[in-house]
Amino acid sequence: MQIWGDDLWAQSHTGHKRKTNQDRFLVRELEDCRILLAVADGMGGEAGGDIAAQMVIDDLDAIMIGTGRYEHDLTQILSKANEKIRQRARENPDLEGMGTTATVVVVSQDTAYWSHVGDSRLYHFHTGSLTQVTTDHTFVQDLVADGTLSQKEADRHPLRNVLDQCVGCGSLKAESGRFKVMAGDRLLLCSDGLIKHVSDDSIKAVLAKGNARQSVQELIDQALHAGGKDNITVVIMDISSIKQ
């Protein structure tokens, strides 16, 4: 089965302001027509965010992922990567402070299983509606959750991009779950370089038309046109591309 094409596409762009791209993504075909998708957004600047992101992607690409326990298995992979990244930083003080977000999905038949840490996102586009599946693990999002801030206030808050969870940042509490998918649905994984510039309404409008390759390019173009202040990574999968 060919998994790259008009119904499944991924792309990353450095953006206009960053010198390097610390985003990483993975599209991997598993057995029995299952697909694994992942986005990792490295943090730490010169302290090796790109190394942390690549370590997570390498683990996801190399480890055998069985059937039936996807949420547990994906969370365990992220937990082990967390320890490996921390150990790498202990061995090399120049890498102290490195970490990465990680948003991972396994699509198997009519179900998407996911695990998530940080502020990269997973969206589900279904019958014209867009749902943000993951929750941003940021300081201000916690304030929204307890009612201290409104979402509009959080979107303007100076600390809106400060993470309180990342792979490599210490004790890890990955979020995980599952949801049903059907033919005609679309999944979107992205780094926050997209979200900083493109609203959910604009994302929904793009996902409502075109194929995956076209939609990925249009979303990246919109983020670049709006400033491209960060690395931008977008992965889109049409559920028609898997065996139901």
C-alpha cells in the first residue's frame, strides 16, 4: 500500500524567522494497514531541541507497535524517550534544557489512538466540524481550565507559549485517548508554528476542500504569509486512505 500521496501528506518549513528547523514528523506504515503519524517540536534553542525531537521520532520509527494496546504503548514510548533525553542531557551539559513536544496517532480500521505531550496539536475534521482533540500543556491553558483566564485572555497572554509538559523536561504525564473515524474524515497534526498564525476557523475552511497535499501546502502558505515566526509542520491524513 502506498501511503504517501494526495490522501496523506506531511511537510515542514523552517519559517521566516528561525535559522534552523527543530520540528520533526513521521509517517509510518505498520502491519495490517495501520498508519502511525507523529509530530515533534523541539525546544531548547541552541541546547538541542532538534536532537530531542529527532530522538522521539527515531524511537517511534524503530520500536515494534503491537495491536490492541496503542494508547498504552505510545505513552510508554514517550516515557522511555523522556528518560533517554534526560540522560543525554546529563551526559552532555551543553544539551541541558532540551526537550520536545510529541503528538502521536495510530490509525487502525475505524479508530484513531493517540498520545500527546506539549502544545503540538491533533485535530479531527468530521462532517464539516473541526475538533481539537489534544489539550495544550501550557501554563496559561491550566489557568483556562481552572477558570482563572478566558480562552481569549489566554490567547493574548505573554506566557501563552510556556510549556508545563514536554518530553525531556522531567516527570512526564502524557495525555492519551481514542476516537472513532469514518471515511471522509480528516486528521491534522501540527506544530504550534501553524497555530500561532492560522485560526481554527481558517483551518476548518482549508480542510473542507482539496486533497491532503493541497491542504498541507495551503496551511503552510497561510502561516508564512502571516509572518512565519516559527517552524511550521503539518500532517494531514484522509481516512479514505486506510482499509475500513
